[in-house]
Amino acid sequence: MDMKTYKTAESVCAGHPDKLCDFIADSILDACLYKDKSSRVACEVMAAGRRIIVAGEITCSKPVDIRYIVRRALEKVGYNPYGFLIYVFIRKQSRDIAGGVDMSIEARNGDTSCYANLGAGDQGTVYGYATNETNEYIPLPLLLSHKICKRLDTVRRDNLIHGIKPDGKAQVTVEYVNGKPKRVKTIVVSVQHDKDKDLDVLKSEIIAEVLHPVFTKFPFDGDTEILVNPSGRFVEGGPKADTGLTGRKLMVDTYGGLGAHGGGAFSGKDPTKVDRSGAYMARCIAKNIVFAELADECQVAISYAIGKADPVAVQIDTFGTGKVSDEVLAKAVNDVFHMRPAAIINEFCLRNCSFAEYSTYGHFGNGYPTWEQTDKYRELREAVKRYEDND
């Protein structure tokens, strides 16, 4: 008997108040790293009404015009850059935190090996996930939701649909049969619009200009439920309608809730923060495992302690889809991948990255950032074979 299950994921547009804050925070981070590659940044942004509040800890050897960066970010997203009051509350990184990061426990104990000097910028467990159900190695409902939001932003900028505004979100439910995507069950799209926009016209335009282009490879059918602005009018949007905050769309940033996520957000954090860099490495490992056809689905967990270079634990879970045991994969991963923060920063060139580019539509399966590379799959296969031969 066939077993049906359903998986749902959401995404949000660039003008969603929370995503706006993520974009501003990462734009500030990018500017700091451009001025000083060794910048330390932990930047939080709040958007409420006509107010944008930037707070946190930034250590940068050169001045950065934060208000200018905020206005440019607002303009890029589609808001009036001079329609907001900008408040900045920034101080330097704590010396205690900086000391632990600049000189790891290993280095203090005499370790002079490669990448030993830099300690993790925080403690916690980060997760990476990959699945072979899409070419992007992310869950299909999340991929489709991201594509809807990206398309919504495109048709607004290109004026293909008149009268829509920057705030919006999408949600897709996919029906699975025996663990494989079968059909699209439900599509939900909510988009901000002008007060005189006819909702029936809006729905037909969304279906024609957004949904049909997005669902070409995995089309919806006559029984798919399509809900456009199900709450009715969506005239008031953005920060004027809903307060935005950095790091409040974690599932949108990662795996749509269909893979695990650690406790920390990404945006506004420099790469010494393993919330970000460690999660990128965990994703790279999971994707290489699936790309190497060692599993159909994989989740990687890496645990760090603040001030320590080496992870305190690395765990692999292939959910029963692994071609070899999870224990063998974990041994192979430890042989092939360098998981010290300095190694991750070097491997992915994270001091020369445009983080703001990935603050919307997800950090994974979105374009070709360095942490999405799959160049370790041959080494993984060889390491796995060595451990199998020794058993």
C-alpha cells in the first residue's frame, strides 16, 4: 500500500520586515569586511514603523557609514530610503570574547598545527542538511517557495505586475508517496499591493506571471489548491505593519524546518561566528555525502565550544538511506574536512564574500556560493572505502 505524507515550507520576499533586517545586517557586515578583512561583527537590526535601529558589536579598523549603508539597502529592496529614521547603537567587540577567538585553547596549550590559532566565536551545535530530491539538494517545498518569492520580487522590479509592493511571502505543500515528491497539494502566496488593486485580477496575474514560470519542472495540477492573499487586502505592509528583526526567519534561511537548525542566526555575523561558518561547513559536508551517492539524505551536526578550534563532536545521520554506516561516514568526514573556524574561513573565502547576496531566498541551494561546492566527493568515497576495507 502506498504511503502518503505531506511536507510544507515557506519563504519570504526581500521586502518582508524580517528579511529586510537580515539584508541590512549583512550589508553592514559586507561593508566592514571590505574595509577590514579582520573585522569582527555582531550586528542586529530592528525595523518598526518608520524607525530602523542598528545595534551590536563591531570592531573595524576603518570607519563605516552605517546610515548610508542602511539607506542603500532600503532602496535596493524597494523602500523609500529617506522615509525612515535611522538609529545606530554600536560598540566594539568585548575583549574577553576577542581574546578567546584570537588565541584558541589549542594554541594556548602549544598547538602550532595548521589553523590552530583561531578559536570558535561561540558555542553551540550547527547543522547541515542535503537531499537528492532536487538538483539544488534542498527540500522541494522550500525550493519552490524560494522561487515564488524571487519571482515576485522580479515581477515587481520589472513592473510585470502593476501595483504590488515589496512585502510578501509564499508557502508550498507537496504530497509525497513512499517518500518521493508526487504532486503539489497547496500553494499560498501573499503579496502587498496598492489599495485600488483588484484581488481577482491580482490572483490571475500571480498565477500567470509567477506560478506558471516557477512550476515548469514540477507543475501543479487542476486539484492543486491555490490561495492568493487568503486574508484579503494586504495594503499595509513592511515595517509599518509588522516589526522586523534580524534572525527571525531561521527556517527560511536554512531548510524550511525539514532539516535541523542550530540555535543561532546567520545574518550580521562575521565568519569567526560558527553559527554561520560552522553551519556552512555542515551543509557542505552533507551535500558532498549526497552528491557522492553515499546517501539519499544526510544531516550533519557539528558542536563547538567558544575559544576552542576543534569541534567537540561531529555526528552524521543519513536517516536509513546511507550506503554505508553513519559511523563510517563520520570517520571519513573527519579525515576529509577541516572543521576548525580558520580552516572554514580559508576554504570558503569567507572574508571576501558578499553575504548580503544570500540573505534572501536561503543560504543553501541559492546560486553558487563557495560553501555549496561538491569538490570533496571523490576524497570522501576513497576515505569510506579505506574504512570499509579495514573492517
